[in-house]
Amino acid sequence: MLRSIMLGTVAAAAVVAGCASTEENPVNSKLSDLDARTTRIERVVSNQSLLELNQRVESLQGEVRALRGRIEELENGEDLMRKQQRSLYSDLDKRLGQVGGAGAVGATAGAAAGAATAGTAAQEQAAYAQAFGDLKAGKYPAAISEFQQFLMSYPKSDLADNAQYWLGEAYYVSRDFANAAGAFRAVVDQWPSSRKAPDALLKLGYSQSELKRSSEARATLTDVTKRYPDSDAARLAAERLKQMPGAGDSATPAPR
């Protein structure tokens, strides 16, 4: 009798164990679900971190270009003042070398003209410095207005191409990408030999990308790599092209 009871108990236990082995443990199922959700969250966070890192890199690159631009402004301003001083001194020497009443009158007129030229140059430098200072200080609406006024007042200035470029930058950081694109294109069209031309063409491509004109942006950025292959602008253009949708597609240079 006892033997029969023991055999029955063992059989029942075996049946329970078999059932348990065939049913999924709800705890394990919950853990698997949590693990999958955690993996998805980590992937989203990772992608967001990469995006933020890319934006930070672009911001730092913009700051570097701004610093380089400032150095160029100082160099250009110094060169301009030297040229103007040499021209003024040369004119004065010629006028003072003349003799007689007519020569004296001519010398006086020449000195007055030279003084007027120097005064205009000083005003030009002051206007440019004011606009550039406001741009650096983050006063973008003021900088936009001042660069526009500078270009209207001094269209033939040696600093006109720089002023046009920084006007585009002021629009760009204000997220007015349509006007930024127009300003950058003006640099490329009007001053193709300017030191600002490579960066202007690069930022034109950036502006087109921000405007969701992807095919134009790819063509413009590709044009940068072809026109200025050894420049920093070409390197940045190539990096941006890799990040754009359809990076493997061939791009046709933008119509000029």
C-alpha cells in the first residue's frame, strides 16, 4: 500500500515538472521585453547624441571660420590703410614739388582731396568695424542692417566682398536661409577670386540643404570640392555630402 502511494506521488510530481517546463516563465518573458525596450531606447539616445555632436562640431567649425575671418579683416584693413597712406603721401609730394601760384593752389587742392580721401577711408573702416562687431556680439539684425548699408555706401570698397560674406553669415545664424543663400551666391558671382569665395560656396550649399533643396545642395557642395579641392571648404563639403541622403548618388554641378 505504501509503495503504491509513493509511486503515485512521484508520477504526479513528474507531470507537474513536465508542465512547468513546457510553459514560458512570465518573469523571463517580462525581462526579455524590458531588455528589448532598453536596447531601443539606447539606440535612440545614441543617435540623438551623434546628432548633437555633429551640430556641436559644425558650431565649432563656424567659430573657427569666424576667427579666421577676423584675422583676415585685420590684415585687409591694415593693407588698405597702408595703400591709402602711400597714395596720400605720394600725392602730397607731387603737389608740394610744384612751384608758383598755380602750383601752390594745386598743392592745396591736392592736400584737401587727400584729406577727404583719408576721411572717407576712416568712415569706411568704422562702418565695417561696427557691423562686424555687432555680428560677433550676436546682434544679428543690427549687423544685417549695417552690412547692407556698408555695401550701398561703399560698393567698390576692398572690403565689399567680406561685407557681403558676413551679411550671409548674419542671415544664416538667424536661420533666414533664403536670404543667406542669396548673399553667399552674390559673393561667388561678383567676387569669384575672393578669399571668401570657397566658404561662400560652401555656405550656399549648407543654406540649400537647410531649405530642403537637397539636389541643389549636393550639386553645390560637389562644386566646392571641384573648384577648391585643397581648401578647408572642400573638406567640410565632402563631410557634409557623406551625411546627406543619397550620398552615393552622383551629383551634377549646380547651374551658374
